[in-house]
Amino acid sequence: MNELNLPQPPTDDKPDFLVGDVVVFVDDSMHDELMAVSFVKPHSVFMDDGAKFALSFLIRPASLAELNAGKRLGEVKINA
């Protein structure tokens, strides 16, 4: 841990998302359309050929049910 308690960069270099991933916004107050990842930068993602931008923590992969429905379906429960 650092002395000043500053945030540290992630220790892994793997991006959260890959080009071609289909994602949705986490927040239900945002639009519910599916978006395709077109470019990934550290901690951010460009979607739909660069027309949309989001910080990585604001989106998540679309579930199979959402892919079938063609839109975000709300909160998704993942069995752990």
C-alpha cells in the first residue's frame, strides 16, 4: 500500500472489454440499446464505430437474454 493512499493502476494489463463485445449501460436511467465495442482504451470504451463513449465501469457485457431481446433487460442476476 502506498503512503498517500492514492489509487494504484490495475496490476493486470487485460482490458475489461474486447472489440466486438456487445455491451449495455449498467444504469437503468441510460438508454437500453445494445452497443458493439469498436475501440478500447485504458478504463474507457468507444462503441458503435466511435459514435458512443463510456468509462468501463459504466457498461457491462450484454446477457444472452438481452442479446435475444435486442435490448438491456434491467438488472441481471449472476449465480456465483
